Amino acid sequence: MSIISLAVATTAFGYVTYSWFRFQKSQDLNVMSVSVEKGLTYSLKYFVENDEEGYPSPSFSPTDVDVTVSNYGTQFQYVSPGFHETINPLKLPYYRLTYALEIYAEAAEVAQTIDVVLTSFDAPASPYYYDVDSEEAISLASAIDIYTTVIDGDLSDAEKTSLASAFVASATPGSDYFDGAEGSETIATSALEPNAVDQTRIVLFTIEFSGHPSTFYTFDHESDGLSYFDKSTSGNSNVYQGLHFTINNIMIAKSTNA
């Protein structure tokens, strides 16, 4: 299996909520723990349009020029073995960051399935802000969306570009595979047919700081030094200020189909 350590955090300036996505990789520190199941290898790439602040989804503003992919080969860059850290601020809700996990499977005479599983995450609860209905502290996990799609890595460059662009440019690129609940969640799966040659799958995954009204809160009351908020579509994202969300492990595994 392969394990990837990822992290997202938020902070704020004035009345605007910001967030940061951080990917760290080091060969001599246990920041990224990697073990590879026999017959599988992978490479991680980042979407260059992530830039320094993430990029807005088409839902952010009707006046923005939507981000597209015109060349998969040049717009997704390798994270090299010596890469240490990149910090991409997601400056507003509806901003997102996209990555490509290229998975290489050795030739096999039997049908197989590759699964990409989010095995654990941390989302420390707010020490001050509570949900008035559940009476539980508010966590940033409820405002994080994770979207994925799988592309056959053996397609032509033009075909890969077309499929990647459709994913990146979509307001909601498929299902949100993260619901904030504890426990393992499969975020992508792909079948491998019996083949005499190696096969490649590209798992595109997007992490988005949700701007959906279902994640909004409005102030309700204060009690014993704690502030209680009510879910409200007329609210905002300010309750997530200063909170953190960390994907501890993503596991890549394969199984033989019966």
C-alpha cells in the first residue's frame, strides 16, 4: 500500500475566511510515510493552476474566467522525491486545489481492482464555537469537499486533457466523497482487466473549501463563555476560522477480482 500525508488548515482576516492546503514530502523525515504494495507504484502531481491561493470553482463568481486544462502533460507537474513543501492558500470558500495520483500496475493475468482509500483524518473541534442543535463543537471537516475521477492513463494526451478539463471545470465534479465522518472512506476505485502489459490509472482529486449554504452558520447565543451557532443558509463560514483539517493517510491498494 502507499500512504500520503496531506493537510489543510484555515485562518481568517477580518470577515473573510481563508484556508491553507499543505503537502509535505521528505525522504529523511516521517512527514510522508510510504510503503508500496507489490505490483503497484505511483507518482503525485499538482495542478499548476493551484498557484499560491488555489483557484475558484465555477460556482465562485459568474464573472470569473473558469479554469480549464489545455494540456495535461504540462499543467500537472511532478512532486519530485526531493520536494519538501508547498503551501497553497485557499483564500475563500469555493476555492479548490487539484492533484493527480498516477498509479502504475504491473501486468496481471487476472482482473483486479485498485482502491484509493482515505483511511484517517484529524479535524480538531473549535474550542469556542458550538452547534446549537447537536451541542457539539464545530469542526472544519463539515466544510471540506473531496471530489475524484479516474482516467485511463494509457489514453492519448488529447484524451487525458479533455477528461481532466471536464473534471476541473465542473462546478461539482462528481460526488463529494468526504462526509466528515470518522473511519475509512473509499474515494476512488478502478477496475483493471487481465492484460499482458502494465496499466496506468490517473486519479484526479480535488479538495475544496465548500461554499455551499448547507455549511453556513449564524450566531444564536452565548453561554458560559462559549458561542453557539445555528445552521443557516443565510449565514457564513466564519465559524471555521483558525480550525484545521488534516488527511493523515491515503492508501492505495489492489485486490484480485473473484
